[in-house]
Amino acid sequence: MEKQKKGVRLEHVSKIYTDPKTNKEFYAVEDTSLDIEPGSFVTLLGPSGCGKTTTLRMIAGFESPDEGDIYLGDEAINSLTPNKRDTAMVFQSYALLPHYNVFDNVAYGLKIRKLSKEEIHKKVMDILKLVEMEGMESRMTNQLSGGQQQRVALARALVIEPSVLLFDEPLSNLDAKLRVTMRTEIRKIQQKVGITAIYVTHDQSEAMSISDKIIIMSKGKVEQIGTPREIYYHPSSRFVADFIGEANFLDAKVESVHGEKAVINIIGSTLEVNNFANAKPGDTASLVIRPEGASLAEQGVLETTVTLSTFMGSHQYYEAKVGDMEIQITDYHPVNKRIYEVGEKAYLDFDPKGVYIL
């Protein structure tokens, strides 16, 4: 399956729809520019209606952009129909042909391309081995589990050797445990084949676990692009911080700034933290603390009152008040630690280097 890898580029792409209720036009995707590197696994992530699926469908050719251009490698593909693009889509519904067996489902695209019987047989058997479905080629699709159907859909997309593989929420019909297994399998196969993959999901943990880069979208626009680690530790906005994982936001006042650090005041207490937001003295800001980045202690800077204390096995989960602000704390390995009960006073303990202001 060796062929030249191709990336995908969107230049100022917009898609405009008309609301059937109000008859007013709105941007489903607005002025979006992306540069997806060849061979990378990139996830479009965001809530329902953010524009991620519309973006994917424009790359696939099922929708046409109203503004801007889409490139596959160096080729402009706006005017090409889906079957003329060097892409393949794995759908949420699998879209398998129910009256065909596994072999014929996978071979379908090759037969349309009029390959010889020998070539079709070799390619299909090779790809079924890759997705761990060898020996099942004569089974009908209704005899397969959801995970097996997903593997067949993946094999059918891969066997035509596209430059870009597109995934439209492919795991949303599977149960939680199988989703974890299949997302790992999809990532392994993508890395083995070396194909460019663009994946759409609203599941944050799914995006974090499989992506080289995550593109977070909101209301038709790109909020932030980065590696999972960058997105998690350095979110560019409150929306991103809140959407990726859990986050606590404490209101603060910036007193002074020194390079990439800032001294802030929270309900009368001052501390120095990371200033990724380039806040200036006098600004009102939000201090972002991840629940696993904080714990309760006998001494500290910020006094809290525990409002919820729940043993979760691997961690003790707390909710506590800092002034009139509610925070969540995930304190791992609680076995040898003091457990604070509801109503107790404690101090919020965290490493100032691990928190930042927005």
C-alpha cells in the first residue's frame, strides 16, 4: 500500500445554510483555514452544531464550500465529485451492503475500479488480515458484531488505497468498552499504513487518545489547534479549557506581570502563576486549575470548605468552596491520606507552575 502521502489544506473555507424556520442564512463553517500534514491523525472535536461534520463532508465532497478552496496535496478538489477524490469515508452507520458477505463488501470498490479477480482477491485478503477479520470473509454482515462490522467498514475504505481516510463519528454506535478497544485498533492500523486520517468526534477522551493534533471547533469556527498535551495544558480560551476534561475557574485580579509569570490576587491571597494569556496589571482573569492538579491540605494559601467528599476507589472526589466559588478536586491514591469530610475547613494545595490564567 505504499504510495505518496498527501495532506489536506483548507483556505478560508465557509459553508452557508438557510434556517428553515426563520429563512435566515447562517454560517455552519466560517472562514476556516487548516493545514493537515501528510500521514498525520487529526481530530475535529466540538459540541453538536460546531461545524466539524460539515467540514469533513466538504473534504469528502458530499458538501460544496460556498467560499474558499480545499486542496488534497497540491490539487484543488472543490469541483471533484466524491468518487473522483483520493479519499474514503468510514461512516457512523458503517453503510455496509446487507445482501453482500464480508468479502464482497470489502471488494465492492475494487470491482467498480475493474481490477482483475486475482488482484481483488489478494487485496481483500490482505486487508482483512490487517483488520483481524481473516477467516470471516464468507459471513453475512448481519452475522457480525458491531465491532466486526466496524472493522469491515474500515477494510472497505482502506482497500482502495486512498490518500486520506475520513471518519464520521465511527464508534458512536458501540458500547463504551468496545469503543476504547476499537479506537486503539484504528490508531494502530492508521500508523501501520501511514495514511492521513481526519476523524470527527464529540468525545474528548477519544480525541485525546488517538490524535497527533486536535482541532477544536465552536459555532463554525476553529477555537484552537494543537497536540492533545498542548490543548489540555495550554487552552487558549475558557471554552477550550472547559470542553477538554474538567476545569476549575477561580476569579482573580492581576497585580503585576514578570515575563511569562503574573502575580494574582484571589479573595485577598496572592500567588505567582503562569501567564499564558498575556494578561496585564489590573486585568480581571480566571485562574484555571485541573481537578487532578489540586488537593486539600492542613496549610496553604486559599482556605476552602468541603461541600462533598466521595470515595471513588482510585481517588477521593471533593467539591469545595473558595469564597463563593465552587471547585472540584480529584485526589488520587487516597489510601494513606487524610480524608476530609463535608463541612470541614482545609486549604487548597497546588503547584503554582501547574496552573495558569486565561
